[in-house]
Amino acid sequence: MKYLHYILRNVRRNPVRTALTVASTGICLFLMMILVSFFAMSDEVNTGSRVHNRLATLNANGFAGVIPIARVKEVAALDGVEAVTPFSWYGGKYKDEVMPFAMFCVDPDAVFRVLEELTIPKDQLNAFRKNRDGCVIGRKLAKERRLQVGDPMPLKGDTYPVDLNLTIRGIYDGPSDRDLRMCFLRYDTFDEAFRRVAASSGRDVSQFAGNAGMIFTKCKNASAMPAVSRAIDDLYRNSDYPTRTQTEEAFGKMFEEMMGDLRGMIRLIGLAVVFSLLCVAGNAMAMAMRERTTEVAVLKAIGFDRGRILFLVLAESMLVAGSGGALGALGSKALFAWVDISPYTAGFLPFYYIPWSVALQGLGISLFIGFASGVGPAVRAAGLPVVDGLRRVV
């Protein structure tokens, strides 16, 4: 600590160069945190879903296939199952809004038993169960659109040609890493309206009516999940609508696989950013030490050994790069904890944050950049002969 004042003085010796180096490191790492956090956040959420013991059942052909609604009761009757709900995508729009939000047709009696991390007042849940025109929305959705319990919720069908005039019966809440902008409507209300509209227009609804879309199953415990998963798929293996059941964690990772090798591309971009920052920081330190050749010689002349010179130069380099890392990595963590960008992602990101693991990794990378960029100038300074350094005295 007795050399801290000297190190800080050297950092402030050329404030413009130092500021530019810190800014370039901070901005690059800030942008990298945004890219890397997308997958890190997804992995963190998917891993955290294990504690809920949930299974997701889709048609074996994926989202292109259908699952008859009658299977919800059949799955609920299996041993080891605690609660089951259909999860059918409605795909509508609220009034004339362009920015969509997720809308699912569910079983009002089971959805909050399956999604146990979501909370809702008991009286609001009872109102949702009793009123066929009711729906439940997330806290963030209610806040952004200034909606309250009892307000109308007119939805215009997009995926299905069904318009619904619903009433908000409840507002659910939950952890910050869950989608709090969804709208849950009753499956029976939607299915009845769909059949009515299709019948009046003379359309054949046999392929889509009574379609559960997806089935979410909550098992009694983790040990029951493999048996329940096999039982569901075996039950319908030879039917017209075979199924594929997987854990909620595997279901979440399935969406990542749909993006191809985007994760690998981000890694390559990250390596390019690190290399660029090494060049920037290395150039800044080389210039700084070149300007201080005589000063280093004087330090060695008055008794500073090579190890101490090496330490001073590396400490200065790591302090500059580390300051940029703190600004970019930890600054991004603080910024996205305060600013919620999910309303501006058109429903693609229901929530967004920088995990601590990513922020600390970014800080560690900045320290590595400082160390690596300072090694060359530090070694040259430590090995500088005193006579050669003093020759530059004017």
C-alpha cells in the first residue's frame, strides 16, 4: 500500500490517454456483457427450474403438431402427478397495440399449482375460476399498461380468428427471473369461442379445436419425473398424436438450439474483443513507459530492484484496465438491475439481467488484459540498464 500514491500519480500523469483506455475497455466489455448474458441468463433460469419438478409435453412433431385436450385429464390420472394444465398459445393482440405479449389458454384450477413460483391473492384466483370471461395478467404488464383488477381486456385473435372480450380478475406476481407480462385466459372460454366462430363461418375445425397446444405437468417429486415422462410418451406412442415429454430445463434449452451456433459466434466475438483491448491497453502502457525511461532509471539508481519495478508497472496497467472493467462489467450489472429493457424487445425477452457470474467474469477479463498488456513494458522497464536510462536526461 505504500506505493499506492505513486501508482495513482502515474495513472493521472496523462489523464486523456488514461481516460480513453478506460473508456474503450469499459464500452467494449459493456457490449460483451449484453451478448454473453443472454445465454448465461438462460442457463441460470433453466437450471433453477429443476426445483419445480415440471415436465413439458409436446406433439412428437414439435409445435407443428397438436395434442388433444382430453389428454390433460389422462395425464393428471397418472401416478406421481400433482397437477396438470394445458398451455395453448392464443397469439392475440391487446386493442390496437403493435408490441405483443404472451397469452396462454390454461386450466384456472391448476395453472398456479403447476407454476408454483407465481403468486396471486386467493380471492382473485377464485374470481378467475368462477368467471368464464376472466383472465389473469402479470404485475409488470399491469403496471406498464396501467391495468387493474376489473378492467376490460379486449383481445384480437391473430393466430386464431377469435376475438375475446375478457375482464381482468387477478394480477399475479413472482420472482424477477420469471415472465411477469403474460396473460392467462381460460382454455374452455377460448375453445368454445373458437368452435362458435368456426361453425358460423362453415370452417372445418377438427384439426385445431380441442388442441391443448402443450401440456405442463408438475410431478410430486423429482424421483417421479422419469417414470411419469416415460408413461406419458408410452401411452400415446401408437396413437395419431404421439408425444415427446421432457423436463422444463430441456424444454428451455430447446429454444437455444433453434438459434444454431449463436453461442459459438459470441465466443469468437469475445475473443476478438479481448485481442483488440490487449492491443489498445498494450499500446497505452508502451507509450507511458517510453515517456518514463529516465524516471525508471532513477528509481533503479536509488535502490529499486527489478521485482519492485515490475510490480509498479503491472499494478498501474491492471489498475487502468480494471477500472474499465469495473465500469463496463459491474456498471452493466447495476444498469440492467435498475433499467428494465424487456418492454422494448417485442416480447422476445420477458426479463433481462446480467448474472453475477458474467459480471465477475468480465471484471476478471479486464484484469487479465491489464496484466497481459503490462507484461512487455514491465519486463523492459525492469531490465533497463541504469546508464542507458540516464543517457536520456536533457
